[in-house]
Amino acid sequence: MKVLFTRVLLPVLVVGITLVSTPAVFAAPTCQTRDGETIRCGTPGAMPVGWQLPLEERLEQERLHPPRYTSTQELLQIFGVMGLFFALLALMPDFEGDWDKQEDDKRR
């Protein structure tokens, strides 16, 4: 029973106590500007907490400033950079075995 307690039950008990004793963390509220952009509350230009841009104005803003999507060329560039990074990682030498031994270690 002692081995079961020290190997299984003790870590479970420690994790359980840690999770129960941590306080809940809540995010601060965010506000919007008159243009509908998200901004930190209390800064100049911020509307009161809970205020939202009216639907008609929000639709007009989306029509004037449509969302920008990533082009195919940009996606190919991103994948190329990632491929180059992983290729460099694959070319690195193996770090297992004798890599950390010095020349004098062979004589001893």
C-alpha cells in the first residue's frame, strides 16, 4: 500500500490540490470605439463597457473595409520558409553518443 500511495496516489493528490487551490482568472472587459474597433476600456475614444456599433454602421464599415485574405503567393512563401527551416533541422547532426567527448577521453 505504501508503494501505491507514493507512486500513484501522491502525485494525483498533489495535482488535485493544486488545481482546486488556484484562483479563477477573468479577462478585463474590452470596449469599442465609435468606428467599431476593439480598444482597452478607459483610454481616450473608448465607448462605455457593453456598447456596440449599431448594425447598419457595422455593415457599412465592413463594406468599406472588406477583410484581407492571404493570397496564394503568400501561402507558398510561408510554406517555402517552413520547408527550408525543417530541411535545416533535418540536416543537423545526430546528438547521440560520442559528440560530447573530447580527444583526450579516448586515451584514458
